[in-house]
Amino acid sequence: MGILYVVPTPVGNLEDMTMRAIRILREADFILAEDTRTSAKLMKHFEIQAPMYSHHKFNEHKTVGALVERIRNSEQHVALVSDAGTPAISDPGFLLVRECVKNDIDVQCLPGATAFVPALVSSGLPCEKFVFEGFLPQKKGRQTRLNQLKEETRTIIFYESPYRVLKTLTQFAEVFGGERRAAAVREISKIHEECVRGTLQELVEHFTKNEPRGEFVILVGSDG
């Protein structure tokens, strides 16, 4: 029976790629990539030549069955990567991992890059306990979820695109209160990495004056 390796890739700086991740990808019989064009640049940089196949949110429901059968009925080592960070964390991968586990296929997830951990630690907000929300629903269920989180006593972590950051922060200030401590971290491990700390109202004012750019992690502290 084969093995599925879940391999984190850098969220920015290529130096964050681990030696083990490079070895596993070089030794893989094939690689499943969220976007083969994006991953091709990484593979070329590290001289990884294993064949790649697309595995993304638009095709994973159709292909997961055949992939599981292929891994189960062979001794192939298969590596799963996303465009950046750890697969299955706000990225495709969960369905394949779940089905492999159901079929007693060995699944090994390598430690490595993910955006929310460095954002949480650098925010200065309590990090011994936290809630990871990822991307909130854009419409249906969004307000309901935010209302449920109003009394949360742990640090709450969200992902957001630059195009919705200001709108999201404004909404957070309305729901959680403008004086709630928060941080917005962008472009983690890249040249323009930045962590803006303050109250939610102060963050709204900052990004009203400064156009949000890059991928964001927004962290909201408790009201205690």
C-alpha cells in the first residue's frame, strides 16, 4: 500500500522550505498540486522533477476516489501540496486525507509553513489558546457566525483577501466593539511583511489611509 505525504510549502520566502519537504517531493512517484503552474516554479527552484497532477477544489470530489484506489493498490509515495502553506488548512486536501484514513492508507503530514502561526505569535495577543476561523462566509451565515463569536474568550484568527480587509475590519468593529484589541498581519515572510497592532477602530483608520495589499491574517483578542 502506498503513502500520502502532506507537504507544506512556503507562504513567501523560499528559504522556509524544509530539507525533508524537498527530499519527499524529489522521491515522490507523483505530486498533487492545487495549481501546477504555481507549483512548477517551486519545483524548478529545488530541482524536483516528479510528475504533477492538478488537485483543487473544483475537481477533488471527482478524482478523490480514483486517487485513493491508486494509492491503496500500489506502493507509490504521493505528495500533496497547495499553492502556499499546509494543504487542508483553508486549502484543498481534507477530502483526500479523510478518504485515505478511511482506507487505512498511511498519511504523514510534514511540519512546515502555515500563515496563521507566525501571525498569531507576532501579534502580541494571547496565543496559548485560540480559535481558527479561516475565511468567513462572504454572505450567507456570516453575520450569524460573527454574533456567535462575540463572547469568545480566546484569540480569534481569520484569513482575508486585501479587497475585503477594510470592510471586514469595519464589520468586526461593529460586532465586537471598536476598542477590542486586534492585529492585521500581511505578506508573511515576504519583503513587505507588516504587522499592524491596535484596536479594531485604529486598524480601520489605518487601512482607510493605507490601501491594504497582500494576503492578510486578522487576529481579534478577547474582550477581557
